[in-house]
Amino acid sequence: MGRLILISMLCLWAASTLRVEGGDPIITFEWKVTYGDVAPLGVPVKGILINGEFPGPNINSTTNNNVEVNVFNNLDEPLLFTWHGIQNRKNSWQDGVLGTMCPILPGTNFTYHFQVKDQIGSYMYYPVTDMHRAAGGFGGLRIHSRPLIPVPYDPPADEFTVMVGDWFNKGYTSLKKILDSGRNLGRADGLHINGKNAKGDGKDEPLFTMEAGKTYRYRFCNPGLKTAVNVRFQDHTMKLVEMEGSHTVQNIYESLDLHVGMCFTVLVTADKEPRDYFLVASSRFTKRDLTATGIVRYLNGKGAPKPDLPKPPVGWAWSLNQFRTLRWNLTASAARPNPQGSYKYGGINITRTIRLANTAEKVDGKLRYAINGVSFVEPTTPFKLAEYYGVADKVFKYNNIPDEPPAQVTKVALEPIVVNITYKDFIEVIFENHETAIQSWNVDGYAFFAVAIETGTWSPEKRMNYNLLDAMSRHTIQVFPKSWAAVFITFDNSGMWNIRSEVWDRHYLGQQLYFSSLSPNRSLRDEYNMRDDTLVCGVVQGMPKPPPFSS
């Protein structure tokens, strides 16, 4: 009983209601999604608000909670949210991407149902339809450990969500027109921290308040469109404790690079003179340096922050070296005593290698981004629905890209990309970047082992350099210019899963695909049935619903 009370206290921070129906607690939220003016850089633009908030409200949960989010779409266009980093075990139905779900139409509502099964850590949500991500609609999603599962650090005095990313003053509809015309978005106008940027005139309200002598947990995420940022606290260090669902070896950093789509958790101790200090974010790998600041105030402190800001690192080699310092904390407990997957991933035989190379191409004079010679096109019928209803052949073709990139791309095809994966196969995926811009990739439905990032060209001999002991288990990976990254994935989560560029103009113009990995058993032990309230659209509209899976 005491455990349930503790869980309830954690979850009720931002939940409208909590109930228990014979199993894990259910937390429910009601979101009214509307337009509203936002001005992260001081220029009012049309934004997307959730319950009047920008950024949106935090979702506070505990491992194994069932989460219900009732979304009322008061926009005049279709809308979908994805739960970035949430694995949705056996439940790609609720992943919130156009390959698995029909969008929520204007003036209607839809309730998402998903479970944060066997996960802990810092995540976020954001809209995936059109260029809505450029207008807001993003926020933090926290998963706390259950009270009986030890955490490898003392409980913090408080915790804060920090959404740090780039911003374009043109507005999302103008950005969409730019991309639809076949042009590049260009550079961002600036950066924001939780939708704000301190002016430094002594009149700024604090973003966060700390009490001297206490330690605080900061959950950072980058929901931006294309700009990696470096974050740092003036005169304070950060202890990295978690990244994308995994406890880390607890190294101390003066600054950390936060790539697009990436989340991590740090501890900061208020051990300096009680006064105001700057939290600083700087753009990385851009020709023009962008900076945003926010005020961190000591309770009862006196004095404005010092005007001199801590300097950011220079060059992407620094960021590559940061990746090499990231290690999985193998002595810490996971989300449950007997975690899914394997700590000894280095001893599992690879059953298939898939190499994915991104390229920038011109199709009929317009910019497109491709993977292995194919530029992705969003479906009008979600792939998951087409597959479930037995009409996949009317919507897409399986395996229309090769497992290796062509030596030369002569003509780019514009079509959906769905790769068929044998259920429970252990697969090596190589992300190859022959371009001069940094890439950031995300894999839905899984946590993978990020075993290597190196410069140059990948070859089988490079496996000698893989980290086969304590590589981070995470869901995003960065690929630096003229470089490659290798990840291991166990495809034990039956469903249809999106692999996408987190650089959103590249995503919008074709740099994404889907992996279909279906259990042959058609059993509820492997995948949930389609819910009765699932939205249907496209070619399956009006078709009789297939028989449900057996137990």
C-alpha cells in the first residue's frame, strides 16, 4: 500500500487523474491544443500551445505507468504527437507517427494509450505532422524509478525540465512553403531555453531557483529543428547520470553537447556564492554563433550574474570525444530487477547488417534527402493499418532499398520505404554520412547499443574498434561529417517502427524509413490488438476489422 501511495504522489505532479484497475497505475491527461502567439526571440509568431502553455506541460510518470493523453485538436489542420524515446512495447499502434497512426483531424479528439514499460529517464514529446515542431507543441516526459528500485545517486532537492533548441522567426507555415518549393531552411534565427532568452539587463525572472548546499536534477532535451547546442552552467559543473533511459558512468563535465532529438539528465550542486548565474546554450557546427541564456537564482541570493559567459567548445572532434566518454553504468539497477535484453550484447551473433547512407539530391529541380537512393514519401494510409488489414500491397512495397547503399545514386525514387525485419533478429545498423553536415538519427520502439562512431568509411574490419562491453543503450545516434556510426538492435518489439532523421528539414524531405518486425505467432504475448477506438483512414476506411490476436 505504501508503494502505491508513493507512486501516486510522483505521478500526480502533472496528471489530472490517477486510477488503478487491477494492475499498474493509469495516469490521465487532457490536452487542449490551440494556436497562440509565442516569441522566444522577441518576435511574435504563430505557435502551438498545449493547455495554453509553451513549451507544453510535463508528463510525470513512474516505470510501468499506463499513460492516457486525450488530445483535443483545436487547430485547423491534422495533428499527431510522438512520444520520443518511449518504446511502446508491443504497441506501435500508439507511436504517434504517420506510418502507424491516422492523424487527429481538426475539431476532433483522440486518446493515446501507452505504457512506459520497463523504462526510466528523461524524454520528450513533439508533433510530427507537417512542420508543427517548428511552432512548439513540445514538452518534457519524465519516467521516475519505482520506489523499490535503487537509483545510483541521492534524491535531488528538486528537478527541472530544460527544453533547449533553435528557433525560426519565419513561422512554421513559411518554413513549410520553403521546403515544399525545394529550398533549404537556412540558418536558425536564434536559440531558446524553455521558450525564453534572458536579456541580461538585471530584470530577467529566473528560470530555476536553487538553495545553497543542495543538489538538483536537470533534464535536458533538444526539440529544435536542426541545430546541436552546447549547454553549461556559469561557475558550476554537471554530473551526467542518465541518457535516454540508461544510467551512465557519472563523469563530471563543464559543458555538454546536446544534439537534435537528444535528452540527458545531469546533477548540479548549488555550492557557489549565493547570487544569480547564467545557464548558457550555444549553437554548434554553425557558421554564425547563436547564444541563449537563462537565469539560475540562488534562494535569498544577492547579485546579478557575471557578464562573462563560459566559452563553448570548438569543432566537432570535441563532440566526438564526448561520445567516447559516455559509458553505461553496469553497476546500477535498471528499470526492473531483471531487465529485458542482454548486458552481454557483445557476445550475440549478428544476423544481418544494414548500411544506411544519407544523401542530398535534386528531383525535378527540388531538394530532396534520400536513404540508399530512395527519398521517403509519407503514406495516406498508415503502413501499420495496411499491414494489419492485409492490404500492404496497395500502399507500399517491402524492401525497396538495398541493405547496402549503391556505389552511385543515378536517379532518386520518391516512395515509401519499409524494410522487413525477422522478428527477434540481432541486427547491426551502420549509419553512413558522406556529407559535410552532422546527422542525428532516432529509432522508435527500441533502445540500441551505440557501439561506435568513427571518421572515414565503414568496413567489416572496423568491428575491431566497437565497444562491446558498456556502450550506451539509447535511441538517438549522431553521425559526424564524413563519418559513420554503428548500433546493435535486438528486434524483439513486434510492430512497425520509424527510423528518422531528427534534423527536421531532412525528415520532412525524405530522410526516414520504417522497419516492420512482426511476430509470426499473431499472439497477444508479442503484440497488442488494434484498439476499438483506433482512427482509420485511407484504403482501409470501411473495411471489416480483421480478427483479433489470440492470447
